[in-house]
Amino acid sequence: MIENDARAAVSAAIAQVAPDIVTEDLDDKARLRQDLELDSLDFLALIETLAQTTGVDTPESDYGQVTTVADLINYVAARG
């Protein structure tokens, strides 16, 4: 998957899980849990939404690799 497609998928998933976040203004360096204030359930919903829309499964052992918006985009792009 190319980066632009991954970026669009991540933005759409974030918008679905946390509709109060303005995805057009997302900073790639924003931390998912701290800066976007996604709690554990929101984070899991984000991972599940991305799995459903992109087919990219993120095992729990990889959660530490996806701490920022950019990390998640790169993860989806590399595996999609």
C-alpha cells in the first residue's frame, strides 16, 4: 500500500473512532494515546477498524511500534 492510501485509511479510522479529532490537522508526530487522548479501548477500536478497512492485522506484540500517527501510517503502508 502506498503511503497516501495508508494516510487516508489511518485518518478515516481515527475519525471513526474519535470523531471529535479534526483529522485534517493531524500532526504526524502526534502520539495516539497521549496527544490524541485515545484510551485503551479507543486504541483497540482503531487497530480493529484498520484491520477491517485495510486488511492489515496488528498483533498485540506490535503495539509498541505504533505510538504516533506517522508510526501507524508507516506500519499500514508496509504491510498493506
